[in-house]
Amino acid sequence: MYYKMSFYNSAIRTHLIDPVYNSSNQRTEWRLDSPDSLYLSNLRLLNVGVRKTISAGVTKYNELVGAYGCIRRIQLLDGSVQLDALNNVAEWLAFRNYAKQNTDNVNMNTELVKNSLGFVFEGLDTSGNFARLDVYPPSGRVTHLETTTKTSWLSLKDILPFLSASMHLSTGTFKNLRLVIEWETDKTKIVSLTDSELTTIQPILVADEMNDSPTKMKLMKDFKGVNYVTIETDRVVVPSVPGVRLATPNPEQRVRYLVQGFNNKKVNRVLIVKTPTASTSWLNGNVEFATRVYGKVASLGMVEEAHQFTVNGSSLYPGEGVTKYNQCLARLQDAWGVTTQPCGNAIYFNGIGDIFADAEEKMAHTSYIGANLFGERIRELQFTYARKGQYDADYADTDAEQSIQQYNQQLILNMFAEVQRVLIVNPNGSYTVSYV
């Protein structure tokens, strides 16, 4: 193991650790395998970001996910045993950025993430004397030089719940600790201007290690395991709305899915990200539309949506389920907490520009679905989703053209679920990881 630098006090030694393997745009790995070491679980990454290969054009990170968009998958392993992992990191961290108070985003999170998700009072609009909001600060710039491109700071507790549940990581128990990142190759999730190749910057792992002491020895000896909630994923595809025509401008679509990725597992909270698939939603050639700044990591609001979860044969909500935008937002915040959600973010409606500067940049692009299943063991999970098509006169009156319009397009429903797991240390010092 190679330590770039260490800082000391009487109890803690902080290491800045270079990876043992780093392949730009592909994979990076660190190892924490020094014998008889006790690391605190507050692992974090520095220098997360990308640079571009040419200097022309102004390139910025995605305004929702920021520099985190360059991460596709992350794993915490002990040898070949997976302790925790997260897929679809960009979509998850885009939501976690959004699921913060506006004050936190304006004053701190945007500086760490290099996104642009804080809103400030801009003053009165002189044309109509309306109070207006604008975003602050702008997202980080990506340049062709590693010394000038902006990079981010990431607490691994935000994406690996095992680290939040356990106070420390002992190499007496976990003898071959590894952290592995797979990098995102889809540029449209990372930056606003995709006319240049991107190269990931080599990040640095920060780890706090306890110095030798009776406390360290006691903690290592007394560790018997931990209960934790990991984030697992599944996905289903909603086809484009058929039959959208001038004569039938708002046909209804209703689909039901049997979701099998969480079977025989105890599930707490669920999040669904409605990921767009039609590039016309976020690109004009290789440039993001000015009105699509959240790009491919957005969760798009549709027209007259409704949804229902059926858990082990019982409907989660009464009647037709959640059928109104504010109902959906209320369920989301009941499950996941406060969000940075200016009026109208869930769905665009006429006149919102009176109170929201550059309104279409954000409208209908943070429309998430959230629910809480309260630890129910899943034997069968069904999800029903409904929406109405929206005829767009700017497109030809054909399936091929109308199907790529924002409100009619095919959607990927990326599902994230909190799943209960347990790690138990056996009397012989080995351990087992299993679902509760």
C-alpha cells in the first residue's frame, strides 16, 4: 500500500491513499489490507471529476448530479466477498443532492459536489413585479487541464450504508478490504457539452486509522457484527405512449410490472427515478438544450401520472393510488425527507416563468416517486404506472415522431430499495453476510 501523506494525533492517523490500480474511464481500486489495522468508517474520496481533451467551448458538470456523474458503480469488498455496493450511482446521487434543504445546497453541498442545485431570491421581475428565483452557484467548469478543472469531495457513507452502520473496519476481521469504482462512460450523464472526450482524474481515498491503544484492541476484539440497510436496484421499461395523434392528443397508457429484484428481502424505503431515453429530451446535437440542464440523470414528470404499489397482494394506497402531483411529492417527502423543490419542479405549467427565472430549465425534471414499505418481506411486488400522452404540433403526426416527444417517450424506471442485511462474526473469527 502506498500512502501519499499521513497526519497524526494521539488517537488517529489520517492517510491520503493513492489507488493500487487506476484505469481512466474504466476502473479504480484501493486496498486497506495492512494487518491489525482499525480504520474508522468515515471513508471519503477527494479529487472526483473529469477533464476534457480539448480546450474549446465552455463545459460544465450536470447541474443536478455535479461531478459525481462520472461514477457508475462502487463496491466495498473483502477479497471476493461483497460487503456493500451501489449501481446507477449517478441517478442515486442526483436524487440525494436534491433531497437536501435549500440552505444546505446553497451554502455547502454545491461546493462539495460542483453541481448547481441551490436557489436564491433574485428580486422582482420588472416586467410584472413578480418575485423570482434563480440558481446559485453555477455548476463546476470542466477544462482540459487537471489543475484547473473542478473536482468534488464525496463521503462514502452517502452511497454505502454499511459504513454508516459500522463505526469501524478491522483488518483483523476483513483481511483484504478493497474499494472498487467503475467509471461512467456515458458523457451525457456527466457534462453539458459532449464535443470532447473525457478522462477521469485519479481520485484520492482518505482513511482515518486508530493508533495502537487499549481502546483499539477492545474495539477489534468486541466486534460481533452489524445490522445494516443496503441500497439494491432493479429496473423496468415503460414503452412510448402509442397512438398520440392530432385526433387523439391525450391517449392514456397504463402498465403493470412484476418487480422481482427484491423478492424474499425485507424492504424499507423505495425510490423510482423516471429516466428519459429519447436524446431529444436533453441534447441538441452534442449540446444540452438550455431548457434541459438536468439532462439524462433527471427524473421526468409526465402528464396526469398515477401509480400504485401492490405488496404481497395488498395495495399500498387506497383506490387508484397516487393520482395527483402534490400527492406524489407528499409521499416522496414522507419517505425520504425534505427536498430542494421550487414550485413547479414536478411538472411544467404555464406561467411558472413569472416566479422562476429560466423556468423550463428545471420544470418537470425532478419528479421522483417515493414510498415506504416499512420492512415488509417481499413475496410479490407489483408496480402500476399510468400517464397520458401529449400531442406536440412541432413533431410529425406519426408514431415515430410523437414517440420521441418528451411526454410520450420510452422511460426507464430505475428502482432503488433499502434492503435489510446482517453481518455476523462467527466464534472462529470468520463471518457471514446474509439478508435478514
